[in-house]
Amino acid sequence: MDLSAGPKSTALMARAERVMPGGVSSPVRAFRAVGGTPLVLRSGSGAEFEDVDGKRYIDFVCSWGPLILGHAHPDVIRAIVDTAAHGTSFGAPCEQEIELAEYLTSSYPGLEQARFVSSGTEATMSAIRVARGATGRDKIVKFSGCYHGHADHLLVAAGSGLVTFGRPSSAGVPEAFVRETIVLPLDDEQRLIDLLRRDGDKIAAVIIEPVPANNGLLLQRPEFLATLRTETERAGTLLIFDEVISGFRLARGGAAEIFGITPDLATFGKVIGGGMPVGAFGGRRDLMKNLAPLGGVYQAGTLSGNAVAMAAGLAQLRTLEREKGWTRLEETGRQLEALLKPVLAAAPYGAQLVRIGSLFWISLQDGPAPRSAEAIDSTAADRYRPIFHALLDGGIALAPSAFEAGFLSLAHTTAHLERLRDSLAAAFEAART
Ligand SMILES: *Cc1c(COP(=O)(O)O)cnc(C)c1O
């Protein structure tokens, strides 16, 4: 197999592997699912990045979602530099966090109050703690294939890097820690209704990615999400939308706005941080008042709400809004769909583009697009590997896993999309022979 990394990337990764497990700070970056050596990156601008060997690539990963304006957008960089010049973090309230909280609460359905953390993982972990504290119930429900970060009790049938490891869960998580986590399949109203009507009074919350985007892109039927809302309400169980990917990417009000469903609590990350480490969770005031210092649910963070990260997030969101970002991203997504459709139809195996807004997934399996983790054909990984490397050789970076979504930014142009189309067509042609 052609290994795409140049000599400098290869040498740096050899150094990295001596001092960092797998040479990486997060597992999917290690290319285990596709083989070969990861590129070591040194700069990014707009829709492109450059590796340490000086080769340029069109980036369809966008740091796994945060970079919705592309790399190094001048508005975001200016906000970071100007803010940092006056101090990075104070461990005390700052104006930037109040402004970002006002932006979030005035944007997202039902979000009356929010609290900042430094990652999506912390956001989901903390939202669940609030749900348990508020309801006095212990059990939670998650859906198989949905990823909610790497907190112990959420690493059950999770997606993301865990899919390609072929493991349902993680070593180092005691059985007892996940005993209060119930896993249901997506796209199955009856299982949900049966569980909530029988055991609802023991279940604090149901957490879901309303647009599951960490295990392929498993677009849900609106009726399934609507049932989830009515049944949780009926059971007095809280509904948590994990919008760490979808929030402020699909619309100003995230998937909640698109589906017209208001969750009790929601979690955010990625886009709201403008490329800095930021997460947030929030919801109704009567739930959020359970948090310390007002209530007994403890949650804290040394760098939470720091001025630089808040300023980066605010700058990104304001630019997105000013540039009619959500409308333009939908247009770019539609264009991608139109360009790739004939190419995917001519692939030597079942292939289709699954897309919502600026989130997409090239699914390499037969039949209708899967709507649950159980409907995913794991052998697609074998078909994806040569395609991934052919594209990378040609200067196009897709995610290094068959089951990770792709991301579009405002910096992606027609020319970028056409290059993806042409390279994909050539890669399928090569796969045929
Ligand atoms: C990325 C992601 C997380 C975890 O966020 P981190 O910042 O990586 O901790 C949680 N939930 C969803 C839906 C995500 O996509």
C-alpha cells in the first residue's frame, strides 16, 4: 500500500511514537483504521492545510468539526491575538464568557442558562450529572453508535474511534460504572416506548446525538425523534441533545431548530470554540439551578470560560451569522451532493453520499443509507482504505476512518469540491481494475 506521508512526517511520527502512545493525542489520528503513517501538519489556511513536508491538501476534516469558517480565519485569529494580549485566563468572570452565554441562550431552543467547560466530553458528563441531580434517578439511556465523549459511563456501544477498534466499549471501565447505562438501538420507537413505560421512573435522562455523526452519519427519521420527546416527557425523564457536532453547524439553533424539538438539556463543543478547547451545557433554568453554587450538583473547571477561548468562539459565531453561513453551507452541501452523485453511482460497489447541511458521509455499502449502528456494514472499512490513500496522495484529506463524517466549511469552493469529485472518480476507477 502506498504510504502517503513524506520523509519529515515519517521521521516526526517515529519520534512521537517513542514518547506518546501511538504517537498521538487522540486515537483516530493514528491511521490505524486505514494503515500508513499520519501526516504531521504545520499550517492551515481556509479549506487547505500543509504538512511538514510542504505538501498541500484540501481538508474535509476541519479538525473534526470546529473549523466551520476554515483554518485561520482572520476574524477568529484577530479575536484570539487581541484578547490574549490582555491576559489569557483569570479564574474569575470575564465579559467574553457572558457574551458567549448570551449568544448561546438567545440562539438555541429552550436554552435558558449555560455553563462553559473545556471539551465536549466534560459537557455531556456534566449534563448527565445535572439530570441525575435534578431527577433523583440514577439510570441513563444512550443509543448504540452515538458517541458522547470518553466519560466512563458513556463508553458503552459508542461510535467514533471505537468503531474501528471493533470494541463495544473500553478497557479500564469497570462493569459497575456502566451498570446504570442502558443502551438502545437507534431508529426503533417500540424498544424506546417499552423501556420508558416500564422503567421510566428510574431513568434520569435519555441522551442522543439528534444527528448521529460519529458512526457514519445515521440520519434519524423525524418521527423517531418526536417519539423520543413525547415518551421522555411522559416518563418524567429528561431529554439531552448532544449537539457537540450539530450545534451551530446545521443551524443557529442546531438540530433542535431543524427538527422543531426542544430538549431539556443540550451539550455543545466544536463550532462554539472557534478552534479553541470549549464545551458548554445548558437548558432550562429550573434544571441548571441544581448546579453549584446554587445547588448541590458539583461541577467546576480552572480554565472554563477563559477569555481567549470565549473570544474565539464569539468571533466565529458572529462571522458565521454575518456571512449567512448556515444558508451558504447548505448550498455548498447541495453542490457536493450534485457533483458526487454520478461518481458514486458509478462506483464498483454500493456507494452513496449521506448528507445534512455541511456534514457528509461517503457510505460504501449496498442498500439504503443505514439509520442505526446495527445496519452499518463493517466491511466498508476494506473498501474505504485504498480510496482514502488514493485521495490523500492526490492532496485531498478525508477522515482516516470509513465511519467518520466529513465536514464542509465556508472556505470550501466549487473548485475544491470538483477536485474531490475528480479524485474520487479516479480512485473508484483504480479500485475496479
Ligand atoms: C466530539 C464529540 C464529543 C466529545 O467532545 P470532545 O471535545 O472531543 O471531548 C461529544 N459528543 C459528540 C456528539 C461529539 O461529536
